[in-house]
Amino acid sequence: MKHHSSANIRRFGSHAPVIGARVLIDPSAVVIGDVELGDDASVWPQVAIRGDMHRIRVGARTSVQDGCVLHITHAGPFNTDGWPLQIGSDVTIGHNATLHGCSVGDRVLVGMGATIMDGAVVEDDVVIAAGALVTPGKRLRSGYLYAGSPAREVRTLSEKEMAYFCYSASNYVKLKDRHIKELEAG
């Protein structure tokens, strides 16, 4: 059974979203256009994922929490190729975060209310603090905590923090499975 309705998963132009196995898309979330969601991903209430003028790719076991906005930068006279939105696997994107035309690696924690702008690159194993602003084109190095506006490297991540990435991702997979069962039960 699919865990979403056709009203909130919409084709745009020649592109229809491609949804992996066991994906939860909350009925209040909207997924439009050239979007691919990996297996066991979860898209929580009031999320907007709009791949209308470029592609959006979200990896396996990635959690896009309530109120997030995921969008792209279109190709045009000011940006010849545009910026797609690429998000890796085992990523936890906190409530109300905005990711726009950027690239995010695997095992990343994006704090609540954080904003990641066009052309920014977040390497694997990074924590972005709540409310941080990752400015256009900035590169965030693997193994560090970033915070502030504009976001700056604060310190190296501990072993415990590094282990948290996969714990958080698997915890959201379990929670998403419970939500799927509730939806199926009606």
C-alpha cells in the first residue's frame, strides 16, 4: 500500500516523483516534480519538496521533518546550469529547515530552522546547529559542528556525536514504520 495520496504527490511537466520502498509521506506534505526519495525516507507534516525547475534527490533513511522546505535553483541567465538539491542517506533534517539548491552528504544532522543556500556543499558527517545560515557556495568540512549566521566551524565532532547520525536515522525509520501502520489501520 502507498502511504500517501495522489493529491500531495504531483507531476510537473514531464517529471513525476519517484518514491522508494517503505517511504512515509505525510498527507499534509507536498512532493512535486523531479524528486526521488530513497528507501525508508520519511517526509513529515507540512513539508514542501518542489522539484519544478531542477532535480531533487533524497537518500535512503533520510528524515525531512515538519515544516521543511526543499527547493532548487533554476538554470537561467544568472546561473547557467542552476543548482539541483542533493541530500545523502542517513540525514536528519530538523523542523523548519530550508535547503535550497545545495548538496548535503551522508550522515548529516541539520538543526531546526537552519538554512542551507544555493551551491553550498555539506560533506559527510557534519552537524549544522539550529538556526545556522550556510551561505551560498560555502563548503562545510566532514567531522565538524557548524553554527551561527553565517555558519562557522565551531569544533570537531566527538565519537559519540559521530555515532548519533546513524542512531537518529534508524530511530526515524522505526517511527516512520509506526506511522505507516497507523495510516494503514485507518
